[in-house]
Amino acid sequence: MKILLDNNLPKVKISNTETVHCSLYNFQKKTDEGLFLACKYEKIDALMTKDKDFDDLVNLFNPPPKIIRLTCGNLSKKDLQTYVDSKNVEILAFLKSDNNLLIS
């Protein structure tokens, strides 16, 4: 499974996935809709973000990508990695589920 990290997130790793940052694809300047559709085109399974606008986009355009929306606030890279590590089982289960949106 491939997860793309939105531009507003530091580069972290999610165990048992291929985790890439949007800067790898030069997606930093895309609109939310443009980013969602680019993920679909690139066959990215999920987008991890803090942006609530993607909640609506996943319902409008349907996955892929699924949306993993973080509600943890601003964290350092180290603290975000710890947070994501603590949610790993939940994230992996979500990726295998029929659900389109995980708010965590």
C-alpha cells in the first residue's frame, strides 16, 4: 500500500506501507482537488493530511485515494512519528477496509 503525506506534514514512515511525501511528486503547489486527482492518477492508495477539505473530496470523487486525516495538531517530526506509530494497527486495518475516511 502506498500512502502519500500531504505537504503540511513532515516526512514520517508508516510501518508496512510505502510512505512518500508529496514533494517527491512535486505536488506541493496543487490545490486540494488537484492533489486528490493526482493521487488517483498515480495509483496512491491513501493520502495522510490534516486538511478537512479532503473529507468532502473523498465523498465527491470516491477513492482511491482513501483519506487519513490526522487531528493531532502541530507536532515535531519526532512526535508525529511516535503518534503515527501508535496508530499503525488502526491505519493498516483502515487501508484493508471498505471505509474511505479515517479521522485519527
